[in-house]
Amino acid sequence: MTKTILIDIEGTTTSLAFVHDVLFPYARKVLPDFIRRNQREPAIKELLDALRDQQKRYLTEQQIIDVLMQWMDEDRKDIILKALQGHVWQAGYAAGDFTGHVYPDAAEQLRAWHARGIKLYIFSSGSVAAQKLLFSFSDFGDLTPLFSGYFDTRIGSKREAGAYKKIADEIGEPAAGILFLSDIIEELNAARAVGMRTTQLIRADQPAGDHAVAHSFSEIIPE
């Protein structure tokens, strides 16, 4: 019996449209003014100083904004950008500008699995802080008590097997005892390479790989 399930967010628990049509445009619209207003706050200052160190040069306020906007255009998975986006989204969630989209079948099944004692973990390219915000302010209320832990790309690329080996080691569960759910074939291939079981969530018109397929969480059988 599978005791642990590792779960992707975008395209799996959550609509890609929410991320790309709500979260990203909101960050792009709000981030410049957010930087101007909050750059002296300790948590934000630390991130901006880290950005200057990374670029190996002093950046003015506008240059910082220009770099971050360019990275958003490129959809770069930089941890500093992801952290700053998380702070922006936190303000947006708290203000009630939006709630975190979660598919109804995902919310229902996550609760059912948790009630059965199955441990649930998240692995997403978004920062851990952003992951927690989405599930804290979800359409179905605070879902964070359902999860035992969160991972982002600080542990490794989602398309590289090494990241999944590290996650299994950190969880303390043999890879064979972990089921990984994602909509992306390359991620599923990487997880399977270290021995994890896999299921591809197909929410829209997308190609299927050679993994088990489900069109909703209700079709997934962990055993």
C-alpha cells in the first residue's frame, strides 16, 4: 500500500489558467510598486541584496525592477524572483484579491487520503511560501493541515531524477513507496527513474506518456 503521495500543483491540483492568468499577471502588475514601497523591510531588503550579489554589481531600484520584470517575461525559475512573487501574492491573498484555485476532485480526494493516514507532500516549481499561500487561501478554505511537507526547486529540477531521490531521502520513505502525481511527462519520467510510482493527470487536451493516466483525483488508486 502506498503510504506517501508526492503531488505537483500546476495542471494537477490547480488549473494552469489560475497560475498564468491570475497569479503571474498580478505579480507583474503589482511588483514594481511593491518593491518601491517595501524595499527597506528586512525580508525584502535581504532578497534585493541577494539579487545584487547574484548580479555582482550594484543595482538601482529601477534596475532591480527591470531585472525582475525581464525574468518574469522569460518565466525564469529563479529562487529570488519566486520569493518576491510569494510576498506579492501573500498581500493579494490577504487583501482578498483572489483565492487559490484547487480542483474540487483534488480537494475532496486530498481530504480522503489524509483521513486514511496517507502522507501528502507537494513538489512545485513555485516557492514553498507560494505553495503554502495557495493552499492556505484556497477555494476550499485552509488545506495546509493535509500536507506533511513541501518541496520546491531548491532541492533540484523537477525534470531531474536526483531531485526525487533527495525528496525520498528527506521524507524517509523508499522511493517505491511513493506515488508521484503530475501532468508533465518529463517530471513523471524523472520520478520513475528512482523507483517512484507515477500517475499522469490529464486535465485538458495534452499528450499522454506511458504512465498510468487519470482525468481526476477520484480515478487515482494509491494501492
